[in-house]
Amino acid sequence: MMSGNYTSIDNQTVSGSVPAVADPGHISVQFADSNLQTFPPSSAHGKISGGSHPPRDADDTFSKPINDSDEPQQSGWFSKFTVAAYKPYFDVDTVDVLERIKDSLFPFNGTFTEKTAGNPDLYGPFWICTTLIFVAASIGTFVTYIAHKLKNKEWEYDINLVTWSAGVFYGYVTIIPLGLYVILKYFSAPSGLVQLFCLYGYSLFIFIPALCLSIIPLEIFRWVIAGVAGFMSATFVALNLKAHIKSAGERWVLIVAAIFLLQLALSVVLKLYLFTVTV
């Protein structure tokens, strides 16, 4: 027999010198209150600081200055055969191109050269000429197709319309500015070659809606459209070069007249070749 403390396992009761343990089901933990300290903004300045504005494009890869490029810099004539040499002439956005196209549709303002003097581009002229090639070829093809079908004649697609249009527009916007550049330099009134490419490229935009309207099968209407488009294009080029060409002396009138007549001749050529159908 044991005296003193005893343990009853059946009743799950513990008696003796060990005190009963409290139910651990509910435990409360208290944390000390933390004080958050607010620090003043840094006084550092830079692109990420609050006073700066976000870049115009989300990805500014193509808006970096040429000097920051990782490409090796060439000197002399070799620099003309690098991508970096022509990169600034494609540094325009949609707003710039649309604004210049709008100026070409209002030829009497004569402010195009002033607005583009600091940033002439080749992006707009390239896409305007490319669009004209496909518009001229497709509409010329459609006009000949309708004319043959109305007279129950056999029709065949003429691939020469594409090659002819490419030669006319690319050739015109390249050769004419080059010739004018040489002439102005001869008369001591030199102009930037890229600026001439830009001016002549945008001057051709008016022919896009003109070609679309020429689909109407009325001969007199087509002549009117060709004349109006040629007149607007010629006026746009002549007025924007008038103030500059005046420094060439008394012969500036002949130069402006030649520029005007060349633009009119282009519209006549387009009318005769694309919309004079013989079946």
C-alpha cells in the first residue's frame, strides 16, 4: 500500500504535488505597438524624381541620342553608310507626320519649310511614295478592268503598272530634288538636300485622294481632278521655296516656274498613263 499521493488513470484525474495545467486552447499574444516613421523624400534629381516628366514613348530605345549608341562611330565618308547617319531623319511620330500632311493640303500657307527646318524627315516621304505606288497600280488596274468588262473584252492583269508607278514616284521624289539641289548651289542659294526630299515627298500626298477620286468614269472629271491636284502640289512646293530661291538673283522666277511646271507635268502623266484606257 502506498500512502500520500495517488493517481487515478481511469478517472483521468491527477492529484498530488503537481498543480493542474490550464486549458491551452485560448492563447492571447500581445505585441508592442510599433511607431512608423515617415522620412522626407530624397532631394536627388533625375528622370525618376517627381519633378520630371515621363518620356514620350514607353520604349525610348530609338529616341536616344546618337552619341549614346553602342554602335561604333565612323568618321568621314564612311559615316554616310551607317544606320546612325540616317537615324535622325526617321525620328518622328504620328503627330508630326499628320501635321506635315495637313500643311501639304493647305499649300498657300507656305510655312512648311520653316516648321521642318530643324527636323526634316524621310519617314513620311517614303510611306507616301509607297502608298502612291499601290494606290496608282490598283486603281489603274480596276479602271481598265471595268472598261474591258463593259465592252465584253478579254482582260489581262498588267504587272507593269506596279513597276511603272514605282519608277515614277520613287524616281521623281529622288531625281527632282537632287537636280534642284545642284541648281540652287550653282546660283549660290544652297538648300539642304534632305529638306528638299522632305518637301517633295509631302507634296505628293495630294495625289492619293486624287487617284481615288479618278475612279469615277467621267473623263472631264478626271482631268479636273488631275489639274487641281497638280496645281495644289506645285503651289505647295513653289511657295515654300520662293523666299529661299529669291536669294538666287533675278533668275529666281525661272526656277520657281520650272518647279511649278514639273509638278503639273507629273499630274498630266498620271492622268494619261493610268486613266486613258484603250480597248
